[in-house]
Amino acid sequence: MGKDAKLPETEEGSVLFNLDPIIVKYHYEIDYLHSYAQDSPFFAGLAKKKLLGSRCTVCGYTYATPRGHCMECGEPTAWVELPLEGKVHTYTTCHFGGEAFLKETPYTLILVEFDGIDTLFLSRIVGAEPDEVRIGMPVRARFLRNCKFRPTDVYFVPL
Amino acid sequence: MRPVYMISGGITKFAKAHPEKDFRLMVKEAFDYALADLPGLTRELIDGSVCSYFSDHFTRQLKAGAMVQDYLGLCPKPSRRIEGGGATGGLCFQAAWEAVASGRMEVCLSMGFETMSRVNTWKGNEFIALASDTNFDYPVGGFYTGYYAMMVRRHMHEFGTTVEQMAKVAVKNHRNALHNPYAQSPGELSIEDVRSSPMVATPLTILDCCQMSDGAAVAVLASEEVAQRLSSRPVRITGVGCGTDAMRMADRPRGEVILLPHESAEEYRDLTYPGVHSFRGGRMAAKLAYGMAGITDPARELDFVELHDAYTSSEIQTYEDLGLCRYGEGGSFADAGAPFLPHITYGLSFSGDDRWRRVPVNPSGGLLACGHPVGATGLMQAVFAFWQLQGAIGKHLGNDTLQIRDAGRGLIHSHAGTGTYITVSVLERSE
Ligand SMILES: [Zn+2]
């Protein structure tokens, strides 16, 4: 037993914004060990400059953004290579965004539609000014040379 | 299932920031307001609660609902958290309805909050965007205003909707809120003001979007026996419905319209649905709620609507999902002045198109002007609808400008994600 026990003092402090009420800075950060799990082949495909969608093995419904099981009937899907050319289904140019993307503004998001594919694919378009993008505009997929295994490894340019 | 009534409600002032109060104290204020508004309603009479808040990231606290429960002195009664993105509040209201309808509770407290001021706006946008697919959507530049901008761009393409029609929604809701002291951002705007404000994601300007807020709201639901014993003006919940859609809007099918009783397949022969221009989940929620409430022609049978206008564009899209007008007519419906209050001057000229009965939409000011503290928002709508149906707007807002004369039946609508969870509840005055 030591009645003179003491915690050591440290030189760390708090960032204080306000006193009444007291508002301090609180930092929080996480590194996940994130698994793409059954979506993994899509990201592997990006490294091979392929865009992989999925087709239902039973009803044939075909997804531009892949999923392991069919949303229409619940059966398993099979991987299918998408065409690399499509059309702009809709678009927007973001002048603001979440903190992670603020430095990239303005950027233009598009939903891409492909012939014969039932659903769409979210991506960015580069090489077109915001006022040049139109619904129905033909676009072609391009891939980063150095794959980051993120959906931004593919993007679209005007055809 | 047995009849369920709303017997009291309370809200805090919605504001950009309430740093002097944490989430527990905000809910406590709304709760105390609800208790004070109904003499005879005591803490002891409450059998349990459901608590809604959207993001643990905003709160920096897991299981925050448990802290609200103990702060309000409701331990050891039952409670649980309800979470479903933007629809969190509407889902919470319906969870309380379920608790009473099933006979599990006589009186259930639904309580909700959000403290969004604890991070900067851009970090807040990031938290909200994490409620989109984090494998495929969020990393591409995930931003909810961007998603809604793409949806309305397609709505404009399909139906000829204009940015001026959207701006009229902002004018309406901000003007209505001038008479609502609980609102965060009332204002006298013009179409020009909306269009010349900073562009967020084309074509949506900052005045097309709701703001982040701190706030809380509660609604107290009770059985018929308790409602009739405690209240001279209980409001009956006559219909509840909920619908869903795919998380990724890229996955939305293009098929056939889900029809309401007053519609026919013939009139939508050429429409692909829902695509990214309509909310199938909202239509499903409406269909279920109308079925339960016995509503066959909503535009003729509703006296007002409080809907989830996170964006001016989504208010227009939602007119259609709720069947206030046909799909494709939302912009013209706004142009005609149909969703505007009859006795307020908006500084707008209306088209004179008389195809639609006037159904005031968001008389409170909606999310655009009241603010959107996510977990509280759907309950805030319930409280405003409750006060409307009690004829008590003057009592609670300090003036009765927003009181709809003889309001007998109102609808509240809560909406998550790009339309992933949507609730519709119908409330009626009981004599
Ligand atoms: Zn299938």
C-alpha cells in the first residue's frame, strides 16, 4: 500500500474550442481488414481491365453492378464480362462532397447503361466538361494502370 | 391488432448546433413538453420506449439509446433502438404503433434525436454517404446530394420537370416555416434566390437541400382505453405502411408501376418504373397505409401531408409516389400551387392548372426549413401532424397561421437512403 502513489504527468493536452460548454477535439480512426468476399472477382477483374457483372443462372436477369445472388429470384448468379462501351443514363457534377472527396471537386458522377444489361453502374466521367455531359451520351471504360482494387480503378471517357 | 392513438408529443427547437445540450437532455426536453401537454400522462403510465437515432458516428457513443432511457427515468422498462437511415424516425413511430397494436404495451414512448453538429459539415456528409454501398458506391465519390441530383436529372429527362418547379418547393417550405418557431431556417426566398445560391451537385443548389441539425422529438402512443381516459382530443393512427428498395440505385429495376386504387395500368403504359426517377419503396409504403386506412383516392381524402423533403426534388418525386398526382406530374402539381397553403403569400404566380385538389404539403416547413436531425425528423412530422389534427397549432407554435381549418386526416412520410426504407403513416382526428 502506498498512500503517496501518483500517476505520472504527461505533456499531452487537449485542443479546446470553447469553455461554456467545454468543447474539445476528440480524434478517432480505424483501419479495417475489409473483405470484398463474394464480390472479390469484380475487383480482380479491374486489374485485368475487365468489367465484370453478374447474370442470374435461373432467370437470366443481368446486373451491371455485380451481386452473388439474384435480386429478382434469389438464385445464384454467374460472372459475365460487360461491354466496355455504354451510355450515360444520368449524371451530376459535384461541387461539394464528403470530406474524403472534397479535394477532388468538382467531379462528375454518371450512371452507365449497357446494351442488354438490366441494371446500371455508378462511375465517374473524365475528359468532358460538366456542361458537355448529356443523357444518352456514348462513353467508354478506361482503367488505371496501377490497380488499387477500388471501384475507381475504372472510369469512363466520352466515346 | 387493436386501435392505436397518439396522445401527446414534443419537440426541441431544431438548430445548426445545440452544444449546450447532449442528446439525453434534448430528448428529455421534448419528453417533458409531451408530459406537460397532457395532464394525467405520467412517467409511471409509460410501459416502455423505442428510441431512434441514425448514426453512432455522429453521437460518438454506441448504445446511446440506453443512456436516454436511464436519463428519462424509464429503467428498467423495456426499450430498444430503431435505426433505418433517414427513415429512422418514421420506423420508430411505427415500432411504437406495433407495441401498442399488439397489446404488448398500453403506452409506448417513441423518442428520437440526432446531434449532427459534433463534426464539420463535410465529415457529416461522409457519415451520411457511408449509408450507401461501401464497396461500389461510396468510394466513387459517395455524396447523397450527388445521388439525388442524378435521380432528379433523370426525372427532368423523363417528365420535363424544371429547376424552377423545384425552387418553388424551397420557397414554399421556407415561407411556411416563418410561422414555425421550431424551424431551423425559415426564410423569404424567391426562385432566383434558390437558383443563384451555391451549386452543390448539378442541378441542386444549397437551397434545394436540407441542412444538418441538432434536435429531438417524441411521440406518445397509447391504446384506445388509455387514450380515451387521458385525452379529450386523441389522434388515431389509422394506417401504417413501409416499403423498401435496393441499396444501390444502379440496381433499381425498370418495370411496371405499383398501382394505387385510383390509378390504372393503362395510364402508365409508356412508363419504365421505378428507374432512378421514382421511389418504389415510397409507393409500396403508401399502398399499404392507404389499404389499412381505407383511402382510395389520396388527393381527395387527405387534408395535409408532412413528407420527407431532404431535397426539393425528392418532395416532387414523392407527390407522385403518394398518388397526390400521377407519375410525371409532380412538377406541374407544384406549379399549380396545389401543395401550398391557401392563405400564405409566397410571392409566386401559379399556373392555374386546376387538375388537382389543394393538399398542403409540409405546412410545418418540412426538412428543408425545419432541419433534419435524422433520428428526430420522422417524429417531428408526427408531432406537427398531431397538433394539426388537434387544431392546436396556435397553442404550440404561438400563432395559428399554419393551422389547416378542419384538418381531419393527415399523412406523414419518412424516407431513407436513395429510397431504401420508406414509411407512410396516416393520422386522423377522432371525435
Ligand atoms: Zn434471377
